[in-house]
Amino acid sequence: MRIVQWTAILLLFCLCDARLDFWNGKESTHNHNKVNDLNPNKFSPVIFIPGCGGNKLQARLNKAIVPHFFCWKNNDYFDVWLDPTQMVPLEIDCWVDNMKLSYDNVTRKTRNTPGVEFKLPEFGRTEDLEWVDTTPIVDRYDYGAYYYSIAHALVDRGYARGYTLFGAPYDFRRGPNENKDWFLRLKELVEYSYKMNDNIGVTFIAHSMGGRMLLHFLQQMPQEWKDQYVKQMITLSTPWGGSIQAIQAISVGYDFGANVIQNIKMKQVQETCPSVVWLMPSKHFWKQDEVMVTMNKKNYTLQNIDQFFYDIGLKNAVEMRKDLEPFDDFTAPGVEVHCLYGENVGDTVERLDFGAAYNQYPTIILGNGDGTVNRRSLIGCGHWENSDSQGEHKIYQHAYPNVEHYNLLSDAGPINYILSKLTGDHDYPRSTERPSSNMMKIRLF
């Protein structure tokens, strides 16, 4: 039981000659007829866009200073996200020091801990989005699955990794302002997969914060480009208007339900991540005078939330918030939208009450949502209907009662919906496919 508990930490945060060469920075010169043989049904090519914590990260170390004598000072690239063995007591201090960022209010950018160099998964591949932690835990149960259930279902029905199925990993610790290269590479990947599949429009499948990243990308693209290259976007559990849980993560830390490590350890990473700040409640979804936090008989709303962070000594959160204000844009994407989300999960954070003074264990006032994102934010895509920027592109919303934020990726309902839009099937799970009950119950942003 202890082993299974530790795997809950994930809540935090054969290629043949015709396969994709895109991630090597060059366009494939392979015979496109051979590629087309792998897409005889003319399926729309799919690009997965992960949320916060939704792809692996590797780090290489050359550090002069470490928190404990047993922490690595020097090491070649290794999985820093995610390896639960690095997050046990004491070891987690090494992990925090490797994972956290430092903010520079002059350059308005973040940097890694000195001596830590990060490497992203190969762009275009799906493997490191399907399994964030590949450590086998208990027999056939591996609790590191992320996009695996969806990818496996698509491959079983005719999709092929590297031909019709792609992934777009990024440094999820940072916000869109520090991921500019990712948007350029995503455009190239869309155009590549479109051309590779006889000019069939692309389908995006985005989870959580990935939906926000995708929205910003589409807002920057000309309508003519979107009409040519994009068939549809399918979003899962996207916090269109942010989440109160982001305030919790920044102010006291959030262990994503693991209950096996101190929140303060998570806070030491989460408070340094602009991406978490970006996921705070938006002015488009919360009223200016709506109370989100109470402390020492003082109410904090959107009007004075910056003062809350000053009051608890987190001035960098205020500066990051200023940097990300231009990215709080809720203009419609201008493509067909399928917006899937869970609801009626009763432990969604609605408000924090610290009582007389700041402490690590505020009272949590709960409300409706998917356990991570508030319902008002999840259904935000509906506001685009009849907007000028959406034009005639349809918007479809589907709620899944009692399905948690992360579990939407492995639940039969959403997977069958996705299959119906891509392959025409509605038969998940088949006998060869792992049912959702075997998957990890986690809540990544």
C-alpha cells in the first residue's frame, strides 16, 4: 500500500524509415506514398498538447552547492520529472533544488538553479507524453500513464505514432511568455503533419493547461491558416478561466492529493513556476469583489490579490502575474471546438480561509468542479458561441459527472467521444485495452 501511495506523487505536477524526422529539425524526404499507406482511412492527424506536468523532463547536473551531502552534484541526463524515488523524505530536497526556478525581475524571465540544465522530450514524439513515469510499480500496474489510454485506443484503430499521431512537449514550469519557440515549432509540426497526410486538417487533443497554450497559439494565427490546417480542437479539463487551486499551490503548496509529502515541499517549486501563476483565476470569470482568500479578518479578491502575495512574502508572484497579464486573453480560437470536462467532484477548492494569520493549513471551502478546476472555468468555452472571432465554427460541450480532472484522460466516456470524432468507433475498451480502473487517480493542472 505504501508503494502505491508514493506513486500518487505523480499528481504534481522502432522508428522505421518512413517515420517522422521532424523532431530532428529537418523535413522528411521519405516516400510519402509509403506514409500514406499507414493512413488508408484518411484519419485527421492528431497532436497531443500536455498540461502542467504532462510530459517528461530530464536534467543534467554540474552543481557546486547541493542541499544535502547525498544529493547529486554531477550527473548526466536523468528523469527529474517524473521519478517518485526522488520524492521520498530528504531526497525530495534534492529534487526541489533541481526542479525550482529563480525569477529575475529585471529580465522578467526565470532561470534554473545554477548547475542544472534541462532537456525536453523529442518534439513530435508521443512516448514521453503517454508515460510520464515509466518506472513499473506493482506487477502490470504502472501508474505513470498520461496520454497512454487515448494513444493506445487510437493506435488500436488505425493510427500510427510518428505518422498520424504526434506530441508537442514543452517546459510546463514556464508560462507562454517563455515558451515562444514552442509556438513556432507547433506551427511547423501542424504544417508537416498536414502535408504528410495528403492535406488533411489536424486535430489537437489538449489536456488542462495545454488547452490554454493551444488557445494562445490559435489566437496568433491568421484565420486563413486555421481554416486550411486545422480540423478541430478537443480539450479535456481545460481551466479556461484559471482555478482557485493555483492560489493554493502558490501560497501553501499542493500535493495533488498524494498526502505523503509536506505541502511546503511542493510550494518550494510551485511558487517559482510562472505557469502556476498563469492559472490563477481570471478577470473574465471571477467578479472583481468576489472573495477568494480570507486571512486575519481581511478579504482578498481580484482587486487586491497582489496584496495577499505581498502579505505572505511572495512578491515574485506579483511580478510574474504582471508578465502574464497580456496572456489573459479569452478571444475565441476560430476553429471547431469540442470541450470535455468533469463536474460534480465535490472537493474542488472554492476559497481559502487562513484564519487569524498565515499558516500552512488553511481551511478549504469546497465547491463544484472536477477536483482541480472550478466549474465556471471548465465551461468557459461556451462563452465563445456567436462571437465574431469564432465565426461559424461550432462549439460542442460535454460534461462527465464525477470524473476527476486527470481521469478524463482514461475514462471510457471521453475516449469514446474522441474515437467517434476521429475514427467513427465507439467501442472502448476492447479486451486488449486497459480499463480506467487500473489507471492512476491524479490531478495535474
